[in-house]
Amino acid sequence: MLLTGGCKASLHTGVKHPRHKAGWLQPIPPDPEMESHARYADGVLSEMKGDIEGAMDAFQRAVALAPADEDLMLDVTQRFLQYRHPERALGMLTNAVARPGASGQLYARLGLVYGQLGRPDLAAAANQTAIRKAPTLLSAHQGLCLNYLQLKQEDEALKVLDRAAEVPQADAEFLLGIAEMYSNVGLLATPQRTNVPGRIRALLERAASLQPTNVQTRLKLADGFNQFGDPSRAADLYRSSIEHLEQNTALRNAVRSKLADIYLRTHQRAQAAEQLEALTRDDPMNAQAHFVLGSLALEEQHPDRAADCFQRAILANPRLEPAYYELASAHLASGRIAEALAVLDKARARFQQTFWGEYLAGVAHARQQDYRQALQHYTAAEVIARAGDTNRLTAGFYFQLGVACERSGDIETAVRHFEKCLELSPGFHEAQNYLGYMWAERGTNLHRALDLIERAVKAQPTNSAYLDSLGWVLFKLGRPREALVQMQRALEHQDEPDATLYEHLGDIHAALGHFEQAREAWQKALAIQSSDTLRNKLAAPSPP
């Protein structure tokens, strides 16, 4: 009752309740910043729903509510550019730069918008203002350079970069950005206009002197040194960056690939292999890394290791055709002829007939002394190359073809192939010796044979096979005393006892009347290799 009465009394006494004070019941004025955030959130939601028009309206209202918020302005205008509506961004930016104290970033964005609207003259003016306000604003220098390129004023574009390169207190990121622009503009500039590589290297050196610690910046610097002729500096930067990329496997592997490439180009094979092996540990299915490791092992004459790498490459990528031929080559180097042919059969079943598949099959059959099969594959390889890439028909190819023909008994064709080999490579001493010895054996073209063999011996003076050929052709020319000297030299330089050398020595001694020495030499030959011809020579009575 008291409470009720008290309330009623207060309503009739004329005394105002505290809530009735002036202004208390007035509506709270809206907060523009909060409203701007709300409209921005509406824009993001519309964007997520795919309602781009609704998003742009919401973002534009957000900017209108907070016109002094430069970060918001830059964000929204960037979105409009991504939506391909630069005209809507233009209106907002024009108003923004009219405000006192507008930043260089706003002017640079305005320049970008004018550029997309096809007004490089207005874009250039905006970017010039941006540079005056913010001399180290990279986007403004880049934009102005592009504006002059759009206006076909390459000289002015280069001057922009020249001035940017002299900006004091620039950081490494700025300098690297200008270096990149120099590289792009240099593709359009004539040598008389600029020494682009020299200017870029100066910027790289200046950036390096700042000793940047940011990994991305260091990687950009490494890319620059790698591209412009200082692979050693690039390698140092790549290597020091790897340890900071533990959480980014993809980027770390990309850096390892670049390092491996540098080491391969600078003939540091062990270091290249180290990076490639690390790559395969991170990514066991990296077929290219396995392939290059196999190539390195094959070059270093480790065919078993090479074969393992090529097999892994094929497992990772069965479509990597060169890996099949390299694997076959590795098997051939190890003497595994059947395995090589099996790999080539798989390649032939998966891919179309190729030069390398046929050529290597020819080599494999020749190793098995199946020269007729070898000739079939060599001939197929020659036909394929003539139809496509005649550069593959090298002196070495015709040498192999000549050998197969000679071993098959087709001497006339063999001579033609050896002559083709020497036409392509006049100093090919293996062919000089082979053709010369082939003629000497048959007692034909002896003077030409002597000339060829003498050139082969000049190329390799301690090659016992070449010295044997020289002795033999001299013997066939009726000059046994000179032949004996060369044959004795051949024996001095032989790696292991050779029956042919001892037989030739015996024949030369016999021609000189040294019958005891002849028999001794033939007996040594027979001890190395069984031969009815040698037995007949030994059984023949010695002249009195």
C-alpha cells in the first residue's frame, strides 16, 4: 500500500521523474563507423552468396559512411577492380583524393583505375602525385612506368626506373621490384637506350647490402642473381633460406630444384645430387628428380645406381618416355642385354616407334653379336631420323652402322658408312682405325689405310689396338721391320694379353726369318685363345 501510494503521489505532485530529464528519451545518434562495418559485413555476405551487385552496393555504402578510412577505401576499390568495375571505383577515389592529406597510396590506386579505364595520361599524373607524396611506394613507380609504356614512350618509362633506382632509404623489396621492372622494360628497349643487365645487377647488389632477413625477399634476391649471371651468390641465398622453409614443403622443394639446376650448370654434380636426393625424400614420386639423379649416376659410370633411379622415375611417371631409353642404356652399360631389350619392348608397346628405341635395340643386338638384327634396328632408326630429325644421324651412329655391316659381311656398305662417319667427323679416330684395319686385313687400299691408321695413332699414341693396326698395315705393305717396331709398342701398351697382337707379332717375326721368336709369339697367342689357324702355323715345319 505504501509503495502504491508513493507511486501515485509522485505522479500528481508535479515533480518530474529523473527519466523525464531533457534529452533522456531522445534517440541515440547512430555511429557511422559501426554502420560502415555493418555495411562492409553485408557486402562480404553478399559476395559469398555470389551476389556481386549487392556486394558492390553494400561496400559503396560502407565507404560513404567512413570516407576518411583509407584502408577501407583501398580494400573496396581493389574489390571493384577484381569485379571489373573500375568506373565505380573511380568515383570513390576521385572524392577521396579531394580530401586534404590524401595519401600516396590513394593516388597510386587512382592511377591504377585510370589505367584500366584506358586513360594512361590521367593515370600517369596520378602516379606522379603518388611518388611525390610517397617516394618509396613501389606500386606508384611501377604504375607510372607502365603508363609510359602504354603511351609508347619507352624512354620516359626507363627514366622513371632510373629515378626510382636513385631513391634514398629504399628497402630491399623496393629495389628488387624496380629491378624486375627493368627486366621487363629491357625486353622492349634497344641496347642504345639502356644497359639493362648492368643496372639490374647494381640494384641487386644494393638490395643485398641491406642484408634482408625476410625469406621471401631473400628468395627474390636469389632469383635475380640467378637470372643475371651470379649463380654462386644465388646458391648461397637459396641454401641459407631452406632451413627457414620447414613448414612450406612445396616452396622448399622449389628452392631445392633451383639449387640443383645451378649446381648442374656449374658442374657441381655432387651438390646437385644432394639437393635432388633431398627432393626425392620429401617427394618420392618426383619423377624428374629421379630421372636427373639417374643421368648423373650414368655419367659417373655407376650404371646399377642409374638403373634404380630410372626405374623409380618410371614408377612415378609411366609416361616419362626418355626414362625408358636411359634405363635401357644403364642396363647396356652393366652388360644386362636381355633386361635392356625387355625395357625397349615395353617402351615400344607404350609409345610410338622412335629413333632412340630402335638405335638402342640395335646396340643391344650388336652386343649379342646378332648383327643382322642389329642392322634391322639401325636401319629403322635411320629412316625415322631422316623423316624427322637428321641431327641424330651423327658420326657415332654411322660408326655403329658400319661395324654391324662389316660383322655381317657386307664390306661395301660398311665402307660407305665409315666414310660417312669420317665425313661428319674427320677426326673420329675409332673409325679411322676400324676402316684402316679392315682394309689392311683384306690387303686393299693399303696406302689409304696407312694414312687413316697413322692419324688414329697420332690422336692416341699409346692405344695398343691402334699400334697393332699400324704394325699390321706396314706388314701388309711389305715393311716388316717397321711393322715389328710398332707391334712391340702395341704389346708394351696392352692392358691385358691379346691373342691377336701375339699372332701378328709371330707373323712379322716369321716374315723376318725369326722363326723361334715367331713360334714363341704364336704359342702365347694360342695360350690366350684356341685357334686352328695358330695350331697349323705351329705345326708347319720351320724353314732350314
